[in-house]
Amino acid sequence: MIQHVWRENPERVAWVVMLVSFFLCILLAVGTPLTVRAFVQHATQTMTVTVQPLQGTALLELPGQTELTAVTRPRQLKPGQALRTDDTAVAALTVYGEQEDGSQAEIMSVLMYTNTEVRLLEAKRPRFLRWSPDPARVALRVEQGRVRIVGGTYDGRPLRIRVDTPHGTVRAQVASFSVYVSNQGMDVTVRQGEVVVSARGLDVVVKADERTWVPLSRPPQEPVSAERNLVRNGNFTQPLRSTWDIGFLQPAVATPGTISVVDVGGRRAVQFSRMAEEGVHTEVWIEQKLNQDVRDVDSLVLRMDVRLLYQSLPGGGILGSEYPLMVRIDYTDVYGKDRFWVHGFYFRDPETGWPTPNGEKIPPKVWWPYESPNLITLWQQANTRPAVLHKIRVYASGHNYKSMAAEVGLFAK
């Protein structure tokens, strides 16, 4: 047939061949750069996600395997893998993004409380950061339990976070929030930033210090105010001296410690540091006046994130009063007596015979979420009850130390 057409009308066939070749040439000339451009802009690579058990033993579910693997030391978590905690275990997931200099920066953290199951769906960043406008993305699925998520920025752009649950989806960028999943529904509480909660075709925006509840097979409810936070600028997003007083204690000839606000993994934290001569007691602190009447308060809970990086004194020192990070609340009770409550954190075991009253041992170099018991109940057990809270102090005490505190809140309801 082709030979017949060629013999009958060779000019027409030649023109067809020329036109097809011309259009193919144009298609290649235009399409190839566009394809390369699209690849460069949207190509991705997987980010590093690590698992670290903080308490007890977490269990790792690997695709295609029925037996669970015990996680007793830090290891990587791959997309598709799931992590479970029982009623004694607590674990932390940390997402790292590679910088242009090859170093790894912490950009997101997930705390898994007890009886929780989380599956990593994806953790991707643009392969070519310099030429890509796309954000990095992390997606999780929480089947049950409670997680606390803090996400920041990566390469100057917000990290896009998605949390799927059986009851709906939570989307966020620069935010700190918690998600609790049960058979009855999903509870979402925001501590910083804002998130979008979606279920049954309805989207609800939940802002800082708000929470929403997603009942089983129902859309999310309108956000309501969360607990009242008596601490101002506990996330240190405002200038430190605008809300906190700064103090130092050391002998006149000794090198003082330092206080600074740093950005770590999407959160702003106050850092206490002293790396100088040994054998000298020093303290550095930030302090805020509260002046809050709490006689009608039924619940008072202190929450803060703690990170210990270095301590030269084991435990809390020889008297159990020098911890690398401490918190103190001063108050007057209903009988008019001035009192205070103090709690410290350490990671180096004390020497034999050294007491650690009011001290709590936590893992080093990780964010530890501290939540106090109900202080109203705790103080009532000592046959007293607070009437007025005067001030809160967050500080480091000892010889040499390096520690951080973030998202300090004293919640009353």
C-alpha cells in the first residue's frame, strides 16, 4: 500500500514525512527541556527518620512479616513500617533533613505515648533543593493512642505534615499539636501554630490553645478553648526579656553561665549553658511573675519539653539540689504561708549515697515531654492548698551544664 502511494504521489509522501519530522523535532526541542525541568523541580528523595525508645521497649512491624521486632536502641524507620508502644513504653520519632553542607538537621519530632500505633507513610524532600519550589512532606497514620508532633521548616520553607487516622485527617505546617485516637473518635489539641482537621467532608481550622473533637463517623466539632495557660511566651517566640526576667548566680571570680534562645527542630527553646572551670557552683535562670489567684482552680498542671545535653555533676550534686535543668513555682497557700515546689532533671547517675530528692532521670540529648501531676492535688496531700501563684523559674544549677527548655506552660482549669 505504501509503495503504491509512493509510486502514485511521491511528492505528497515526502511532504508528510517532512511535516512529521518537523513536528517531532519541535516536540523533542520543547518537550525535553520541559521534562527535565519538571524532573528537577519535583523529583524527591526519602528523608531519614529515626526511632528512639525513651521508656520500655517499642515494637516495630515490618512489611510482609508477622512477628514484631523489639526496638531497644535508636534505629531508622522506613516508609510503610509501623511502630507500637504498650502500656509501659514511650518512644520518639525524629525526622532529619539534609542540608546543603551534608549535615542533618532535625525538622520534626513525634512523641508516642503508651498504647499507641503509628505507621510512617512518607518522609520526602525535594531532591534538588536549589531549583525546587516544593516543600518537604511527612505523612503518618495513627491507628490508636496519643502522639505529640512538633514540625518546623526545612530549607526555609514550611514542612508539610499530614496525619491520617480512622476518624479523619490532620494537616499542618509550622505547628505543635497532639492527636489522640480512640474507638470513640479523635481529639486534636494545638499548642502552637494552627492545623486543619478534616472529616466527613468538613474542614475545621484549629488555632493555638484550641482543641476540637471528631466523634465516631461524624464531622469535627467547632474548636473550643483549651486549658488556660498562666505562662506568657512559654514558646519563646517573642523576645525573651519582654516577658521573662533573667538572673545569674556565681562567685565574683567565676565565669558565669549563659542564656540564649535557639531554634531546634521547629521549636524555639531557651538554652542554659556553662562550660568553664569546675568546682564552682553557679546558676542561670529565667523567671516570670504570675500573680494568679488559683483558689477556684481544680487542676493545675505544668508541661514543658526538656533536653539535657551535658552535666558535670552526677545526679543532683552531693545535696541533690544541683540539676542541669530545674523548675520552681513559688506560691502562698490558703493559710498565708509562703511555699515553693521544685522539680529537677538529670541523666548522669548520682554517686553512691548522693540523694536525688525532687529529681527525675531522663534520657540525654532527646526532647523529653514532662507533665506534672495535678499540683493542686499534690499540694493538698501535704495538707495545704495554693491561694496565689507568685512566680515560676526555669533554671540550671551546678558546675558545668548545657540544657534546654521549650513550650513551658502552666495550665489551669
